[in-house]
Amino acid sequence: MKQQIVISGIGGQGVLFVTRILAVAAIEKGMEVLTSETHGMAMRGGTVISHVKVGPFTSPLIRTGQADIGLFLHAGNLEVHRLFLKPGGMIYMNAAKGGDAEAIDATRIAREHGSLVIANLVLLGFAVRQGRLFCDLATVEAVLKRISPVEQLETNLVGFKLGIA
């Protein structure tokens, strides 16, 4: 299987953590994986974009019009980073309404559960549940258990499960 995934958000939204989760999930499944990330002015709330390529690729960067899936943690980035998606590519977005994207208001859900830092995991759970990503729910949950800091583990699992619900 080959899959190219773009993850877009703003600094502090957990783009890099979602990237790491997907990379480790690919490794757990015995798949090749390459990642690349651009931070920009992330420390000041700027755009962050990561590329995850699962399968036998030679370069970590996704070319314009080639991504199978886009995970957008910040809806405002869709206009800027949509160009990476191929025609028919799936968009999963943190928003109340999605237009042509599959949307879940991950920020609202995270806020209601008292931890904005789990919005990224709510979106990831939602996307994995749809069945179009290379990995399944059990693999991602196992990766979360393995790589989450002990003090954040339960919160991370709650966020992921809220996206599945």
C-alpha cells in the first residue's frame, strides 16, 4: 500500500504529534514511512505542515496534486494547502461545517472535555474511523499508549476515543 498524507495546522495544535503517531503506526504495521515537516513561524501561531508518505517512496515531500488525504487541524489552512491533494483526495477538517470536507468540530469537543490539547487526537480518531487511512483504530491506540508521556496518556486516549464516537 502507498499513501500520501498532508497534516496542516498552526503552531501548538499538535501537527507534529499526529505526524509521529502516523509514522510509528506505519512502522508497527511493517510499512516503509517517510516524514517531512515545515514549521514556519510555528512558535508564534504560524502555519505548520507535515508530509507523511507510507510505502516505497524515495522522497519525503509530497508534490502538488498528489496527497491522498489531508488532515486539517485549522480550517483556515485548507485554502493554502488544498493544492497538495489529488483530485478525489479526502479532506478531514477541524470545523463545525466542512463543505467538501469531512468535518468534526474537534476544538469544541476538546473544550467541552476540558483540554484543548486533544483537538488533534479528536480529528485523528475521526479520520481513522472513516477507514481510508492506512492504519486502523487498534494500531493507533496501541501507538498512543506507547509514545504518550505518562502524565498525558489518559487525556490522549480520551481525545482519540472522542473522535471515534
